[in-house]
Amino acid sequence: MMRWLSAFAGLLLGHLGLRAADYAAATNPPPRPNILLILADDLGARDLGFQGSDFHLTPHLDQLSRQGMVLTQGYAGAGNCTPSRACLWSGQYTPRHGVYAVGSTERGPKEQMRLRAVPGKSGLAPGTMTLARALKSAGYATALFGKWHLGGADGATPEQQGFDLHFDPRADDPNAPGKDPQDPKAMLSLTRAAGDWMARQTNGRFFAAVSHHAIHSALEARPETLARFRDRRPGGHQTNALYAACLADFDDSVGQLLARLKELGRDTNTLVIFTSDNGATPASPQEPLRGNKGGYYEGGIRVPFLARWPGVIRPGTRSGIPVTQVDLFPTLLEAAGAATPEDVTLDGESLLPMLRSQRVLQRRAIFWHFPGYLDTPVIRGRDPVFRTRPVSVIRKGDWKLHLFHEEWLLDGGRAGLATNNAVELYNLMTDPGERKNVAATAPKRDELLKDLLQWLEEIRAPFPGDPTGKPLPSPTKPETPKKEPAKPIKPAKPKKR
């Protein structure tokens, strides 16, 4: 009888699309974990050994990747630091929080800007419900070690945004060379401080965010590490010894942090997330991915992304489902057993079901919106002057569509998107390098464009305007031809009889 019931239960779970392990996890959820978020700065998706680099050496991160799940299609919320971090900490896309760039959204020669950029905010508003604030409300001790980059005139300090503690030895001048050549970018200082703080958290759960300044330029490395890479044979695309040395020192600091976590006996119930705020600079080509930091081709927004949670996430797994750092807010809330705060709109989706059992996500697409200009061209970029001009982007399944605002708003693009230069469409499964624009021939173009325009309207995304002040037609609604007013009908004259 028991054998029959077991077989029946197996058939039922199979009908529901579940495995027995999934059922056990659902009925016996693990205790709330500690959470350790390790965030790199300007580290590209192709920079790491487990992501295919043939020049860089990252043994500790490679080991971490084998202990959990690698999300091979992981994305930042924006192409550069400040807006990407705003997306991560708020759980929202850029049109909601209004942070679009580091500083001005009009970076570059003004005479070559065909539109008036939307001004961006310098940081998250003081009242923003951040991930740290939400976890603190759920009973977690919270601390940030390193880069915040969301203060500014419009923003607030980490302590005002939900962190119990903020430690950053480079906060006064994050771009200055390190004072200690044996501690480039203060990597080891941040690691030691984070480890000591975790050791003090003996009551309750903790959320530690270690937000490095590495490997952001100016590049720094320990002299002995640099010597190793100067003698190393260059890779197929990556050849910069100083970049590789800085990354190797970063990897070593991550290894020390994870070793401290294990020493404390906290590694078995700590969810570790590792990612980067955006893609790499041109100092590290990301081929076959196109572009770099600041742009919205894959090299600018695709980032390393992995998660480890012993007993919950199966080791050595990979997922090619597109995910974004906007997903971290709902993911970590669910892991913490906390509800979404009232009156807060989150644009992401919890990744926990996918991380636990590799299920597909419910959402259909991921979006980006950048209504401004960033100077300095990137590798295989679209423009010889700018990293990017105003653009909106959608990733849906294997397809990715770029909608460039200048051609769209000024060159009659909305009437002829197939034949002008307003739209670029790529199939990332067959063309991960975004080399072949199929906007003029692929039937998917209309579907993705419709979805993107609908999202832009729903989220009330602001658009750049005409530099002359001339009003532009509604960007998300097609123009309707004006009807001539009907002429009054004159009464017919009576015929003479």
C-alpha cells in the first residue's frame, strides 16, 4: 500500500512539473539565511575564469561558481555605476527612481546631441524603501562595506537608507591611488572589516554588502601580483597585465572573506550573491560580447552573477534564463521570509524558485531606459563619439531590441521603423555579439517593439526633447492624422415650378 502511495505521489508531482526534491524544499523551507552580497565595480561578464577568460586568474570565484548556480544571462539595471546601484538597492527600473547616469546626462560635445537629455538625479531620495531598509525591518542587522555612490544632492547616506553601519576607507576620494601598495583599492581592509562585523553578529541574522571599488580605474595591484601577469602569455582578447593583477587581488580578497565566513561556522546557512555593477571598461574587451561600460550592448550591461546557498541551491548548476539585479530585492526578501513593504512597487521577480529548482520565471521581458548621452566610444560601438545616445532596450527570450530616440523621434522613425536606423534587433542565441541587425526582416521586431512601447507608457518614462524647445509628439502613441473640420451643408434652394 505504501509503495502504491509513493508511486502515486511521484506521478502527481510529475504532473505538476515538480521533482520530489522540490516538494521537500517547499514543505520544509530552510531557516532564514544570513545574506552576503559581494559587489564588484566595472567587472565584465567575460572577465572571470568560469565565464571563459583565457588570461585572468580567478580561482576563488571559480570555486564559488562550482558551489552554487551561475546565472549566465545576468544583467545590471543600467550601463554605469550610479543608476545601476540605484536599481539594485531600490528594486526598480530607472524611470521610477530617476537616476540615469553618474553626474550629467549630457556628457560629450553638445553640438552633436540632437535631443535635449532628461536630467537625472544624483542619488536615491531619502525616503526610498531600499533593500537594506526592508531587511532591517525584517529583523536583520545590516552593514555596507565600501562604495555607495548614491549620496549627492538628491540622495542620502547609507545610514539614512537602512544600513546600521557603513565603513569605507576610500569614501573621501574613491579614485585616488591606495595609500598601501599591499592593499590596493582597500580590498583587504573591506574584507577584514566585513569579517570582523560578521563575527560580532551572534544574535539573529545579518545582511552584509561588500561593495568594492575594484576593479574600477585607476587600476591598482600588489607589485608581486603584477609581476606574475607581466610574465604571463596574453589571452585571445584580454592582454592587460595590470587589469588582470587587480582582478587577481580582488579574487584573493573574496577568497579570504569566504574563508572567514567558514571559520565562523556561518557558511552553511548564508546565501552568498556575487555580481558586478555594470560591464567592463575598454581595458578589458568582452568579446564576443559587444561594447563596454556605459553602453547598452551586451558588454555594457551583462555582468557576472552567481548564488550559493548550501542545501538549497544545487552546486555546479547553470541557468541561461535572463535575470537582472532588479530581481535581488524580491529574491532576498523571500529568502528572509519577509513580505514586500506596503506601497512599494518592485519591478523585479524573486529568483528563489529558479535558484532552488531551476524553474522558469513568470515575467516575459527585461527593460532598460536611458534618455541621455555618455561620451567616450566603446569597442564595436554604434557611435564614434558617444558610448550611448538616448536609447530604450528590451530583452525578451533570445531576442533583444534597441530603440534609439534620435532617429525615432526626429527622423520619422515611428512611421518607418523597419527601414530607418531607429531600431536594432538581435537574436542573442545565434548572435551573442550583436553583429547582425535583423530589424528589417525578423517578424519578432513588431512584437518586441510593441512590448517596449507599452512598458515605456506604463512606467511613464520621460523622453528627451527637441533642443530648440519645439514640442515633440507623444513617443509611445502613434500619430493620428488630423481630420479637416466638416464643412457646413448648405440647404438646397427650392426649385422654381
